[in-house]
Amino acid sequence: MIRTRPFTDALAAALTAGTGKPVGKGRRPDGKPLDYYILWRIDRQTSGAPFSDLNEDATLIYQVTSVSAPDPVKPGSFGSQAQLEWLEDKARDVILGRDPATRLWLHPLTVPGIKVMARRPDIEAGGTPDPADGIMSSASRFAFDLTST
């Protein structure tokens, strides 16, 4: 059976390592980061073998919310579109980027007992800027097709 939590942990670690930005799983990361990601698993679909069989396949869909926020020590500051777009681009690079020569993933997702068969964009949920508090955010969704090893 494919366990969701170890894959979520590996995805969050890859996103943190590849972007240098903190990642919160289902919530804002600890501390007071100025820009960060929130990683949500929003769907799980299984196929193939029954749950009791170790050869199950699954598709996990995650939402990566990029957040650009004001600097609390600078009154009047605000999140910026440039920063938000940088965060979005970096997340896409980490999740979907491949080496052009080898076609291998630039950021492997290694989870014991799980093989990643495919990664792909899912849907773009869109932006949710809040001009009142200077926070800008945008949500991108990615699907991962997995099989047991």
C-alpha cells in the first residue's frame, strides 16, 4: 500500500531544498517567514490492486500555495507580484524540472517503497491577493502517479 504521509514529507523536503523557502504542510510554516509555501494534499485516487495488496497504484494531487507577504518590520510594505511569480516559477522548477540531456528529474522524490511514475501539472487554482493586508498568494496543483516497489 502506498502511504501518503512519507510522500508528503519527501515532497515538502524537496520543495524546501530546491527553493530555499520554508514549506508548511497544510498551514503557514513556523516562525514569521516573509515568503513561503503551503503544501496541501487535496486528493488521492487509487487504482489497480485492492488495498490489501502491496502492488497498489495511486495518484496524489497536491496544491502548492505560494505566498508573498509584507515585511512586518517595514510599515507600509506589501507582498509583490514579482516575488510571487518567482515563488511560482521555483516551485514548478522543483516539481516538474528535468535535465535536458538525461531527462531525469532535477529534484528526485525518493520514498522507500514508492516509485514515482509521472509528475504533471493538474490545474491552476488561481490567485488570492488580499490588498487590505498586503499579502499575495497563488495556488498551483500537481499530480503524482505512484506505484509500490
